[in-house]
Amino acid sequence: MNSNKQDYFNENNIKYIDFKDVDLLKKFLNPHARIISRKRTGITAKNQRNIANAVKRARFMGLLPYVSR
């Protein structure tokens, strides 16, 4: 299905998605600070869940905004 897109984390050999890595998490947020869908990013379901959890943790810790603009 997603043969043209490669999973970002498998490409860059990233094993663990850390909530403290704000620059990485920002790649998966749109300008309004919403999490971008799997269809748009082309990452696996497992990694999408990990991204969502990491973003939510980072928001709770005050590292990322809940809303922007």
C-alpha cells in the first residue's frame, strides 16, 4: 500500500521514540500543533502510536504546546 514512502524511523535506524526529543516530534506535528495522520507521514501503526504517546507526554511536561497560532 505505502510502497513509495519509507518509515522515517526504520530509515534512520531509530529504535526508541523519546518524548524529550522535541525536534523529532515537531516533524510529526502540523503548524497548529496537531499530530499528522499516518496516511500523510507513511510511518507504521506501531510507530504512530509511539509518536502519539511521546507527543502527549511532551505536552504534559510542557515541552510542546497543546495548540499553536
